[in-house]
Amino acid sequence: MTTPEEIWQQYALAYGIDSIEAFQRFFGLMETGLLDTDTTQALTLPRCGLRDNLVVIAEAKWRKRKLNWFVERYLNGLSNADQDSIYAEAWKSWADICDLSFTQVGSIAQADIILSTGKGRPDGFDGPSGTLAWMTLGTNNDNPILGRFDLDERWTPKFLQGVAAHEFGHALNLDHAPQNSGALMAPFFNQNVVKPTQHDTQRIQNLYGPPQAQPPIPVPPPAGNEAWLTRVAKDLLDRTPTSVEMAAWLPLVNTPLQLVGSIAVTAERYGVLTDSWYKQYLKRGADPGGKANFVNALVRGTSHDHCVTVFLGSNEYRGLTQQSAGLNPDTPEQPLPTPTGGIMREIVTLVVTLVVGYVKQSAPFLGRFLTDTMIARIVDFIMNRFGTQLSALGTGQAAALPAVDVAGAVQVMNADIGTPPTS
């Protein structure tokens, strides 16, 4: 049976502890200088194989921020895939708290950190329990380093993850923390600590800084959004969207009302809308000056209805309307031949007066486009359809229609629509 003194001699030789007091101080025990029960028990706990008298130089750290790791030999009792997953999770526990990233590679030539196994004294182990694993410290010249795990141990997933995370801390240039700190980097294994603690986080960030914010991974837009945006651009802008517009619009498809609304109030959209009004109401293309006036008005907040009112109230639209009815506004209107007298003259005068008054007062929209003479001609045409040719009743002598007092008549608006192109 190994005596406490022999255990101490083996421990002091393996780990470079020069006095029992130094060990007790590091482990958080009462500094008696004696191999008492608590001290002897602590000496036999499973631990990391890094010698505690090694001190990490402050400048010694990896210069690169992306490190590759490779498994040269695997442990027994766990599948290779399980060990890869456990190692990856242990590396991630460090990547989550500092500005480093770790990638498994497929060849030793690509590796910065090589993971392997060992057994017995030649590989720095002492049989079951005792030393579990060891890792050389990283250097500031970015040379590859090696770490080994003891084949004599009985490894479970949680056990391996805690030990691996500890050894990977050494690979990143951390030495041991005091045992009573509760840190992952304490030299003796604690099955309840399998990830870096706040103590470890502060130390690793002193070397490499906190993790850098990663840009969000772009989420591909749902299928069909490109087609929808193409249709929107065609309907609002009368063209297909550019690649730059498509890239800018796709992230906004989840708020379609806001997206379409923002396109609908652009100067380009107002220009397309104005072009459609010129074509619909004036039967021609927009002249630059008139189009600019409408676009500027719409940008300032003028309503669509008001713009349409300007078109319908313009002299140009009025002239087109008269032409479509067979009446040439450029030809001076001639007064109707007036009946010679008697009851027929009075009837005609009365009918015309009533019609003119009705149109001006009860249908002011029509009254804006039909003059008194035009109304008289229409009355003549209607009565002729019923077999009465009013023009035959007169002598052919022109006479003005009696004046009609139209209360509340709407003043015709002469809007500045623009100048039609000259032929």
C-alpha cells in the first residue's frame, strides 16, 4: 500500500510542487505543512497533468483567431462520432465567450491543435485516476500543439466534455486557476463544472477579447416573392425592377402594405400616373412642363381626385368632348333660325329657356360644357325627331335667343394642363 509520503513524492515530482504548504494553499486547505487526511485525500483526486509551476507569459497567445483541430487517435469506449461531437461542444464553450473560432479538419497538416491518446509513464500518465489528460500551452508563434487523453480512464460523455473543455483552456494559453476558485481551469476535476465559469471568462477575454458580433445569416425569401415584386413594379412603375431594387425589397416582403405604400408615393410612380391621365383624358402624351407640374403637386400632397378634376375642367378636355359630339369648337356657333312669330315662336322660346335653365341649375356638370346655342340645337334635333322641324318655321333671319338668368351657375375652370405637342 502506498504511504502518504510516497504519494506526496510522486505528486511533487510530477507537478512541480515544492512544498506541502504551497499545495495546501493552492487547494484551499489549512496550511499545516503536514500530510494530514484532507491533504492526502486531495493528492489522490483525478487532475490535469499540466505542471502547476508553469506560468503563462502574458504575451504568449495565438496571433490567429481561427484555429483548426484534428483528432489523431480516439479513446476507447465511445464512438469516434460521439467524441467528435463532444470535442466540438467543448470548443464551442470557449468560442461563445471569446474572439476565437474553432474548426475540425481532416488532416494533421492543417491542424493547429492535435488531440491524441496515451497510456502509462511514457505518455505522461499514471494508470487509472490520477492524471486524466494534458495539453501543451499555446505559443505566440502559432506553431501546432499536442494534447493527450489517458486510455486507462473510463470515459463517459459528460466526463470527457469537462476534461476536454479544461484541456482546451490550456491550448488557449490559460494556466491553472486556484482550486478553491470553482473555475473550470482548477487543476482537479470537478464533475459539476464542464464549461467555463465567470472566472474563466474574465481570464480568456483578457487574452483575446469578447466574442465579436456575427452578421445575421440572410434568410432566403419564400418562393414566389420575386414574381410578386415584379408584378408590383409593373403595375405601379410600368417596368420590371432592377437587381438592386429586388435585393432591397425582398427583406421587406413580410410587411407588404408598407412596401407597396412606399413605392406608390415615389415621384416615379406619380409620373406613371400622370402619363395615364394624359392618355386617358387628353388622348396624347404628356408634355414635360405639364407632367412636372402634376408630379410636383402630388409629391406635395395634392390628391388624385383633385388632379383628375383639373384634367376634366380644362379647355383642352372640353374641346375634345365637343369634337366627340360632332361639334367643332373652332367654328363659330350660329344662332338658330327663329320662328316668324305667333304661338310656335313662343313655344320654341319657352322650351329652349326651360331646357337651358334646367341644365344650368340642375345639371351644372353638363352646363360647364354646353353653351345656350348648343342646347338650342339639341332641342331642335329632338323636336325634329318627333316630326317638328323648327327651322322651317322661321324666315331664316337670325335672332338671338332671349337672355336666361341662371342662378348659381358654375364658373368653367380654365386649368393649365400643359401645351399639346404641335404637329
